Amino acid sequence: MVSRIRKAIIPAAGFGTRFLPATKAQPKEMLPLINKPSIQYIVEEAIASGIEDILIITGRNKRAIEDHFDHNIDLEYFLKKQGKWEEYEEVLKIAKMADIHFIRQKEQNGLGHAVLCARCFVGNEPFAVLLGDDIIDNPSRPALLQMIEQFRTHGKTVVGVQPVLPEEVSKYGIIAGKRIDDHIYELEDLVEKPDPDKAPSNLSIVGRYIIHPEIFDILGETKPGRGDEIQLTDALRVLCRQQGMQARILQGDRHDIGDKWGYIKAILSFALRCDDLHDQLTAFLQEQAAFSSNNKNEQPPAEEW
Ligand code: UTP
């Protein structure tokens, strides 16, 4: 069996109901963070982690994702004609990024079902999963690379985790296990959305996984669970019992961009890192904060010159 992680799948077929109506006719993964669609950050993370082949699981209304990673001959010609070389290079780079393949999940039967759609693409080797709506921002050491390095040493399925506030554990999948070093946990179980007083830890599963291929047989037998969907977590619990599993505390800022507040925070955080936006945005936020605390219901006075 290949122990190198060469293949990644990016499930991006969900309806994105938390973002309706914006996601009625366009995928949430194409919502931009400044001038780049969020899924491009995820593809870039996979490539920076050494992934060679990427399969994006799409659904209806997701054509924009395929178009984004393809050539746009008219646009390329136009930019060349206008001498907009920087923009031309940027657009060309996206079309040449990596070997990106697409498959449709015909019915949105859950994340576990989306992963199962990748069975033929993956074959019999361990593979990575990066969720299309979870950005983990670490420019110096990509989150997936942190997990791949752990997999190379320990050889076990790895789930990415990060600590959350105790009152937030009931929103996430939470791990139960023993810490074996600064960043690694040996897992005993995964618990979906526990009550805060029953949670075994405050480490929540974020959208990064490295999984052994035996998961496919398990997923094939997994019955629909929460929300009447085939849940990846349910299948991972079985795999954990069969083979053991580890968690990796990921270094990086996590942005759940499928959630409105997560999306707003992601935009602000990325904008604050842009040289051409930082000063303007900081001044604007300070002005807004001062204005809203001083003049709750007032508009600025009209002036005549
Ligand atoms: P979510 O649980 O965020 O569901 O999926 P969603 O439909 O995308 O969004 P909401 O909750 O309705 O707003 C987590 C990830 O799994 C993918 C999604 O695209 C997202 O990346 N997914 C989910 C699929 O690919 N197929 C599915 O059937 C469900």
C-alpha cells in the first residue's frame, strides 16, 4: 500500500443553507475572500502540502467551481491584448494549478456519502480530505502538511482538531483521547455535538482528515444518521475502533466560512494582511466603533460648502 499522501478530495456539494439566498444559484465555496474564491485557498493548501491529484466533489449549481479552475480563453486573450500581464499570469496560474478532477454527488446525502463518491478516484491508498468551507490559515506551515508529517511517522488515520470555548462544544464533533505529545492525541472515540457537561474535551474536529482506504467499506454500510445524512464521523468512529486513530492540534487560524460570522471574520482577517487594504480597513473599523458608541441612532450632520 502507498504510504505517501498523493490524493486529496474536497467535498463541495452541500447546499449551503446557512448562506441562502446567496447560495441558491452559486456555490458557497466560490464566495470570495477579498479577490479569491475560498475554494482556491483550499486547493493552494493541498498543493503546498505536496498533493498531486485533487478531486472536487460538486453538485448541481456548482459549474462555477469547474469554470474557475479551467482556462478562460476569451479573458486570457483580452488581458493579453490590454497588456494586463499581472492579471493574465494570475488567471493562467489558476488553470494550471494541479491535476484537478471533478465528480458530481447526484444527491446531497451527507459528507460521508460525498466521500464515498471518491472511492474509484482514491483506490487503495490513504488520502486527504479538505472541507470546501473550512479555511485554516497558516502561510508558513499548511495545516494539511502538519497532518501529513504526523501520518508519515505514525501511519494512522488523522483528524485535524482545534480547541473551542467550553460553551461551543455542542456545535462540533469532539474527540475523546489521550495526549501523547504537544500536538498529538491518540483517540478513543469521536462524539458528535456533546452537551457541554458531557464533552470529553474541548477539541473540535475541523475540516481536515487523512484517512485509510478501509473507510470506504465502512461508509458503504453506514446508515443515515443525524439529519438523515450519511455522516463521515459515524464511519470514522468504526474505523477508530478497528485500526486506532490520532488527532492533530492544527496550528493556524480556522475560518468556518460556511457560517456568516465566520465568513465576515475571514474577510477582515485576510484584508488586514493585505498591504493595500490594512490602513484603510483599520481606520474604517476604528471610525465605525467610535461612531456607533457615540451616536447610536444618529447620522453624520449634513454640511454645506
Ligand atoms: P455542511 O455540513 O457545512 O453542509 O457540509 P452544507 O450543505 O455545505 O452547508 P449548510 O450547513 O447547509 O449551510 C460540510 C462540507 O461537506 C460538504 C459541503 O459542501 C461542505 O464542504 N457536503 C455536505 C457535501 O459535499 N455533500 C453533502 O451531501 C453534504
